[in-house]
Amino acid sequence: MPIYEYRCSECGKVFEELVFGDRDKKFPCPACAAASTEKIPSVIGGISMGGTMSPACGSTSCASASACAASGGGCCPHAQ
């Protein structure tokens, strides 16, 4: 069961949904309840086979150590 990211066309909120079965299903915005949402590509980070960090890894995209902990840490510099 994949998790997809969606963006609301009305308020701009980005949210995630765990999708059971129908991958083309539309989800209403949890912030404003608008039905006009669109699936957006997700960014995947990880370590390459060569042992060097991919562009997503080691970035400072997370704001704090608590944000890293909430997301599972992964290769975030705050998780070190």
C-alpha cells in the first residue's frame, strides 16, 4: 500500500494519503475540504551503491532534530 502526496488546488496544503487499491482516487483536502487536489511526485532519498550521499541525503531540508526524529531519521544530518 503506497503513500502518495497530494496538493490542494484551493489552499495549497500538501498532505499524504495511504492508498488502498485505486491509485487514481481523489482525496479531499484535510485543511479546507476542497475536492480539487492533485497527486504530486514524492522525493525519495537514500544512500547510493557507491557509498556516497544522494542529493536528498545530507541536505538541510529538515528544520530541526525533532523533525528528523518524527520522520524516522534516515540519512538526515540531524539524526547523526
